[in-house]
Amino acid sequence: MQKEILIESEETIAARERKQFEKMTKTPIAKLVISLGLPTMLSMMVTSLYNLADTYFVSLIGEDPITAAVSNLLALMSIIQAIGFTYGMGSGSIVSKLLGKRDREGADKVASSAFAIGAVSGLVILVIGFIFLKPMLWLFGSRSEAVLGYSIEYAVFILLAAPFMCMSFVMNNVLRAEGKAVLSMIGLIVGAVVNVILDPIFIFALDMGIMGAALATCLSQITSFAVLLSMFLLQRSIVRIRFASISKQFSVYRDIIETGFPSFCRQILASLCSVFLNSAAFEYGGDAAQASLGVVQKVFMFAFSISLGIGQGYQPVLGYNYSSKNFERVRSAYLFTLLFSTCLMVFFGIVCGIFAAPIMEMFSLSKEATKIGELTLRLQCLTMPLLPTNFMVGLTYQVVGDKRIATLLSASRQGLFYIPSVLILPRIFKILGVQSCQAVSDFFAFFFALPFTFMFFKTLKAEQAKHANMPENEPEGEKFVFDEMSFE
């Protein structure tokens, strides 16, 4: 009887897989990208929202050092995200291609292995973070005694949540990779709602201050993890995360890490940039500058999450259709997603630019901090419409398997342009240099991405011609390393 139930379950999952394949390869591109992109966009916005919620409620305490402490911990969050996104984006990109080739067993193995290594890596972050807590926080920019003390209170709970965050990133990306963006959105939204509800209770009602904000964040991350895990345990997903599917082959982990490495570069460089920015802000503007720039970073990430969300909704469309050789759909999906996300960024850039003053005044900062943040936000709004071009082409190369170009593009915005900007401009223009470095780096990153965009379309055209001229009975060799992986 148990065997019959298992067979029925397998047949049900296989039927869902076939239905999902038809959806990803036949649905009109605009409808498909929007249907997948909007839930993902909402997920990313919600993630940014509960980072903003912590900053907002903590700012109501009315002390710049407390707001600065929360802002400085963005570097720690970026490190955790770097690990989580490496396994999440790496496994997600491979899973979407494997499902495009109808290899569900291989997809199960990749997802389960990424989940396991995510758990182990999160525990490593937790242990190392506690061992080197004070020097780590000093490095992240908590230089004054007051800010350092508050940072320690906050960091303890963030480190405790690290394993759950890393595993959640994997599950979230796997769900999106198989086209189940709504399920991933549910997990993130539930966690965000818990965070927003608990923040005022812990901070003010229980008088826990910044520790209450950190505890609320920790519990919200655990809640998101539990909800996402339930999607797999209740078989709401096509891909299954099972202990038996965890691979013992080094090649599986190697390809997950190599495929996700561009995301690692992007996030670890974001952490490094936060370190440099916090250092420059403290040198040229003290705690007030650190507090205001931290707020601007989170407001900016909330707006940028729109482009990230639409782009990651495009990821499974690209993976499925590239694997099944639907090159015309790949081209259409790229152009539509780029245009749609750029239009959204133009809109939000205008809104944030016009309302920069009231946005900054929402956070109970000092007058000096509010003034610094207002100009910084307006400068970043000028280049906001340029962001999707760099992100889209980097994500595209990552999904199709060109890891070197994907890594270069992921590193370009923060590594090639932002770090030199934050090291050079403040020395010349003082606080104005600190305020303008992100806008300057985004301007150069846009033009850096353009040649790679044109190169991808040229390569896509050649692949399409090659496939069209190939005899139907002749097997086509796979181009990328992870396509040749053995999941036996």
C-alpha cells in the first residue's frame, strides 16, 4: 500500500513537471515574465522592506549611534547573503536548465546538495562571527564606543539566524528556478510580516531597544525558513529536497559554487563597499553621516529590488528556453525584461528624487544626518534607470553557463568602479565625494555592460543558426560544463 502511494506521488509530481515545462516554453513571453517577475519583485521588495523596518523603528529611538549601528551591520548581512546567494543562484540556475531537459532527478540532487552545504556554511559563519565579533564589527565601521556597543547587541542575533538564512536562500531560488515564484514569495512575506509586527513590540513595548530589533529579525528569518521548508516537505514543489539526494560527488558542489560565484562576487563586494563607505562616512561626517548613508543604502536597495525581482523572475524563463533551444523566446524574454525593469526604475527614480526630503524625514535622524541623506538619495536617483542593463546581462551569462563573463560583470559595478570611487572621491570632494560615489560607479557600470549585451545577442544568433542547420537525428553537444555533469 505504501509503495502504491509512493508511485501515485511520483506520477503526480511528473504530471506537474510536464505541465510546468509546457507553461515555461509555450506561454507568451510578456505574460510569463510578468507572472513570474511580479511575485519575485514583491519578494525582493519585502526582503528590503524588513531591513528598512528595523532601521525605521530603531531610528525612532532618536539616537544617530543606534541607527549607525544597524546600518553598519549591512556588511555582515551582505556576507551571509553572499554565501546564501552563491548556493541559491548556483543551484537555481542549474535546476532551471535541468528541468528544461526534463532531468528532475538531477535537479533534486543539486537542490538537496545546495541545501546541505548552505546549512554547514551558515554554522561556520555563526562560529567564526562569535569568535571574532569585536574586531569584525570594528572593521565594518563601528569605530566609536557607542556604535560598537549597539552593534554587538544587534550582531549576536543576526549570527544566530545565519544558518537559517543560508538555507532559505537556497529554497527560495530553487522555487523560483522551477517557476514557483508565488510559493517563494509566500515564505518571504510571512517572515517580513512577523518582523514588522515584532519590531515595535520588542523595541518599545518590552523596552529591549536595538536588541529587540535584532531578535525580531532573527525570529522572522526562522519563520521564513520554516514556511519555505514546508513547501518542499508538503510536495508543493516539483524539485524535492531529501537527505537521500545529497550528493557525495565533489563535481556537484563545484558546479553549484562555480555557477553561483558571480552572485558571491556581487554580494561580497557589496559587503566590502559597505566597509569602505562606513569608514569614509565616519572620517568625513561622523556618526551622522554613517546613519544617513545607511538609511539611503536601504532605501536604494528597496528601489533596486524592483529590478532584481523582475530579473530573477526572468531567470527560469531563460533557463528553460535556452536548454530546450527556444532561442527566439530567449531573445524576446531578454528584451522585454530589460525594457520593463528599466521603465520601472525610471518611475521609482523620479519618485525618490522628488520626495527625497520627506523620505529621509521619515527616519528620526538629526538635522545634519537628514540633510546628508537627502542629497545622497537624489544623486543615486540620477543613475537608477541604468541599473537593469548591468544586472540583466550578468544574470544572463550566469544562467547560460559562461561563468567568467558572469563573474566579471557581477564584479564590475562594485569592484571595478565603486571601490575606486569610494577610495578616491572623498579625498578630493570630502563628504560630497562620499555622497556621489555610488552614482558615479553605476554610470560607468552601465557603459561597461553594453558591449557584453551586444555580444550575447550575436552569440545567440549564431547558436540559433547552428541549431537550425543541424539534422534532426544528430545530437547536439552541450556547450557548458554543468550540462555534462553526472547525476547518476
